[in-house]
Amino acid sequence: MTDLASRQSRAAKAADALAAADVHRQAQRYDEAEAVVSEALRASPDHPGLLICSAWVAQQSGRPEEALERWARVRIIARTNPVGYSAAVHVHHKLGQVNAADALAMDGLARFPDDSALKINYAWSAHHARNWAQAAERWELFRTYSPDVKLGYLQGAVALREGGDLPAAEALVGHAFHRFPDDGDLLTSYAAMASQGRNWTQAVRRWRWVRIKFPENRVAYLLEARALIRLKSFEEAELVVLAGLKLFPADGELFIEAARCSKQLRQHSVALERWQQAYHLASHIPSAGIGFAEALTLTGETSQADAILADLSARFPKDAATAIAFARLAVERSDWAAAETRWRAAHQDHSDNRAFAVAANEAAMKALLSEQHDLAKQLSHLADTKMVIPASSASDQDAIPEIDPRELLMKFESLGYNCEFGIVQRHFGAEPLSLLRWTATEPDLLAEALNNRLEGVGLPEYTRIVLDSDYRTKDTRYFMLMHTFILPSQATPEELLPKFCKRLQYLRSKLLDDLRAAEKIFLYKAVDPLTDAQIMPLWHAVSACGPNTLVVARIADETNAPGTVRVVEPGLIVGYFDRTSTTDPSFDIWLAICRRSHALWQASHGAHKIGELAAAAA
């Protein structure tokens, strides 16, 4: 066989192999295609058609890195064919290799300046990089060379819109629509521009136009109805949705809009039926379940509503609307513990939304108050329990005279360290008006403040409003932080400052009056294990204001059990609690400390001195 005949034979075999491989490839039988083309390439390793087919097989079968290697070989062998560039640029896009795609597209255009596929991929490079100004320019270049291809108009409009130039985007789509008046994609895009621009009147007209020209376009019914709802034309929106449901009776999104119309028209029973149908058909859309749950709540079916929202939360943990609805239902049921848990879960998934954290803190506050109220009922028998002061701390072994817990705790004035004792007082129904009841105070700074007769407290120059779980007042001289129980949604710092300055000045005067009158027992809860010597500066500051009694409560130790009290010197008592907690105080222990301290205080008023009482006990 001559060389010519041999070459012709190889060419014929290559052509047959190429044809067979293409058949397999188009049928997505990629393994068979790969086998055929690989065998043929062994005989004809530089055959352009086989190399191109081999690259397509690798690309279409999901082997992008191998495809890039093969397209590189195509660019070397088939130098006059731009497919080696355009196809490889597409693979780089799929891999997210934007810079590589852009560089290759530019190289390809330098060699094949009139190739449409390269111009498209050149524009896509900027598009995928979200460089919208550059993308708009490249799509414009593509339109210049290919004015009859609608892709340049559609994607050019997207680039303009995403770049913030909505009027230019709409103008481009409008121009394209007049150029291609029967193109459904362009007309739909033209209507969508009005919706995206929130021009609802224009959106209604355009979506209606889409409906008339393309009555099988489901989106046209949906988005015209949404535009009408935005315009509060609920009855008209309902008619559009119902027309759509005649053509698409199992469309969950249309049922969602139908339910929204019924809700706004106050057709609650119809709305419930439609929400139920929407949830059945579109359970993959969170708003369907949220609407159904809200409708159920209106009928009192809160348990079923809660179950639906719990399911949605599990399936769509990152959906903010679901998280809000789930938490709000707990709020509506006054289930504050659940509300706090749900708001905190929402904040964990949406950490940039501070409103969730604020809502969680508010729920926590209400949960605490609710828990205290419930515990008060459970522990109400403690009010009738006779408690005996230990012999080491009392004048005798007689039972402490019974006194109503609320009446007892009203006789105490909290000096800090934090709000735990204030919570204990609230638990037993005692709500004294006090400067330091809800205030964080350090013992040394508190002693200094009392020695200075709280000078400057409440003055604007020493008072700041700061934000934590709620707004708090901060005294810059003595670093006292006081809860206001006011949330950012309720007021601004500028509004609160003058009101709370006035309030602080009043409470300062009241505390000084109470200290001078010496008719109350003053209590300071120590978090750190203060020694008797460390207590003295605070005790001296309190007693300097009048013949007062100070109870310093601190953690129990091996010598002193929780609930017991000990006289340090006349007028100074130390009480012992088991733990410190502002969320779960030991109410019975606190009540025991107060009963025993009050008994000592009451006896000292009769004997004139606690020291005489302690001596008698010895």
C-alpha cells in the first residue's frame, strides 16, 4: 500500500471513529465515546477532530482538569480553530478560575477577533467576577458585533442592574423588546425590571402584557398579583391569582398569593384553607408554612402551628423569616423560656442582626420574672415555716416570730453588688424604690460614694447611657451600672438621659434619707470572698450616715452553713448563702438570712445594741 493510500485509510478510520464517538457522546455514553476516541488517537495522535472530540468527552463527563489539558493540546494542533479557547474559557468559569478565564479569553480574541463564542465568554469572565462595569462594557461590545443575538441584551441589562444603573438596564431591555417584539424572555425581563425597581404600577402593566401575549407563562400571574398586593389592590390581585390557578391548579406559589389576598380581605376561613393547600403543595417554601402557622394561630390551634414552625426551623435553619415566626409564636404564648431559646438560635444563625439578641435578652428577662412568680407559688409554704436562729448567732433558741415575706423584705435596702437581692425581693412581691437595687457596685467604690454622700450621682456630666441587654445608666465616678429595663426599640439614649438623671437624683436623696433615718436593714451581697477586715470600710461608710445595721451576704464556708448569720460587731452582720445566681437564686436561703438578720435587728432596737444581744447569747 502506498503512503497516500495508507494516509487515506488512516483518515477514513479516524473519520469513522470520530463519527462513532460523537454518536456516543451525544447520547451521553461517555465511557464508550472515550474508548473509541482514545483508540483512534493512538493511530492518529494529531488528528484535530479527534482531539476536539476527546476534549469534549472529558468536559461533558465532568473531568474539568483533564478537559483543560486536552483543550491546551487542541490549541497547539488546531491553531485555526477558536474552540480550543472558547471551550477552555467556559471550563475555567465552571471551576471559578475567573482570572485564568479572562486571560485566555483575551488571548483567544487577539487571535480570533470575530469569534462570537469568545466574545460571549469574554463578557462572562467579567460577569462571573461580578465586575459589573466591565461586564456591561463587554456585553455592549458583543452587541456591536452580534446585534441580533438577544443574550447580549439580557445579560447586559443584568450587568447594568447589578451595577446599580437600573434606568439604563430597563432602557436596554426596552430597546431589545422593540427589536425582538415576540421574544418571551425579553418581555419577561422587561416586566421584571419594573418589579425590581419597585415601580408597581408599571410592573402590573408589563406583567399583564406578558399574560396576554403568553398566557402559559405562570410567572406572569404570580408577579402581577404580587405587584397588585404591593399596591393594596387585593381584590384585583385575587382575580389574577385565581385565573392563574385555573391553568396551574397545583401551583403552590399561586396558592400562597391567594392566601395572602384572603388574609388582607379578612376572609380568615378562606385564608386558612388556602394556606393549608399552599403548605401541602409548596412545603419547600418557608413562607407557605409560616402563613399556615399564622392562620392556625388565629383559630387557637397554637400547638399545630408550633409543630409546623418547628419543622420549618429544622429544615430551613438559615431562613430569618422562619426564625422570627417561630420565636414570635412563643412570645404570643408567653412561653418566655422557649422564646429566649428561639431568639438566641436565630441570633446564632444571623449574628449580624442585633435585634435578635435584644429580643432574646428581653425574653430572658420576662422568663426570669415568670419563673420567679411560679416559684413563689411553689415555695409559698416557706412563709409559714418557723425558722430558728442558730445559738451562735441569736439570743436564744426561741422560734423566730412569723412575718409575711413581702413585709419582711420591704424592710431591707439593697446596696448591690448586683441585682440578685432585688430579684429575691420581687419574687416575694416586695418592690421597694431604691437607688442600688438594680445596680452593680464594687465595695470599695461604694464606700467612697457613701463617704462622699453620693455627690454627683445623677448629674449629666457624670452619667452615661450604655447598652447591654437593656439600656443602663453608668456613673463615671463610682462606676455604678443600673438597669433601666428599657430596650433600644423603646427609646433612644438621648431621650433617656435627662429622664434618668432626674430619677437618679431623686433616688440619691431618698437613699441618703433612709441612711439617716436608720429604719431599714441595708444589705450588700459580696461576690468575692471578702474577709471581715475587707468589709469594714463599707460598714464604716454606712454607719457614718446613721445608726444603721449592715448585712453583708457572702458564700457559705466550712464553718458557716447556708442560711445562717453571724454578728461581727454591733450593727454588722454577715449572712451566708449557698450560691450566687441572678437567674436561679436560692430563695429559701435568702429568706432565712433575712428572717434571722431581721430578728437580730429587731432585738437590737429593743436592747439598743446588737452587742448586748450577742453577749447574752454567749
